[in-house]
Amino acid sequence: MAKKTSKSKKRSSSSASSASSDAIRKTSESDKEMRPKPAMKPKRRSKKKSVKIDAKRPKKPPTAFFFFLYDFRKDFQEQNPDVKSMRDVGKACGEKWKTMNYEEKVKYYDIATEKRAEFDKVMAEYIKKLENGENEDTDDDSEFDE
């Protein structure tokens, strides 16, 4: 019989807790009605500025590391034909590059310096053409001219 009384106590306590939670809900609902609502501003979407990409603009040359990566990738794939993941190749290449001393890297720095010098010359010419207005497409032999 002791078990029955404990169950009845639980039931009465659960009904009491539900009554108190109902009272809390009622007071919180009435408080919500009385509170002034903050003014909601509409969210504005930021407009992305359309950047015109000039196809004639010269591309920057790769760095010394990328020239090394090109050579290293060939050797690594010959030694490890089962490794297909670029992630693994990149990790191995990065570790090798970190362990190399400056004398070993000089070869790649020289190549990168030469390519950078070529890029600077081409870029200077490109900028001059832009300033002079010579870069615009003018087709004199157009089919639509009369």
C-alpha cells in the first residue's frame, strides 16, 4: 500500500507543477502584450559590385614553391603510383620544401625571379596601353560596317 500512496503523491505534485507552469505562461503572455515591440528594420542585401575582368591583362607568375611543386609532383607520382590524392601530394611537398636548405631552393627562386621580371615588363606595357586607350577592341574589318 505504501507504493500506491507514493504514486498518488507524484500525481498530485505533477498536477501542481503543471498548474504553476500554466500560471507562468499566462503571466509571460500578458507581459508580452504590454511590452512595446522594437521596430524591425528590413535587412538589406549587400550588393556585390560587378568587377569587370580584363581577359587581356597578364597573369601573375607562380612563386618558387609552385615551380618546385611541379617538379616534385612528377617524382612523387613515379615513386608512389598508388597515391592519387592531391592532399597527400601537397602535404609531402610542403614537408620537403620546409626541410630543403636555401642552396637547394635557389634553382626555383631563380626561375621565379625570371618569370617575375618578364611579367613586370608585360604589365608595364599593358598599363601604357590602358593609359593611351589602345587596348579597346577596334575591328576595322567588321562584317557589319557599310
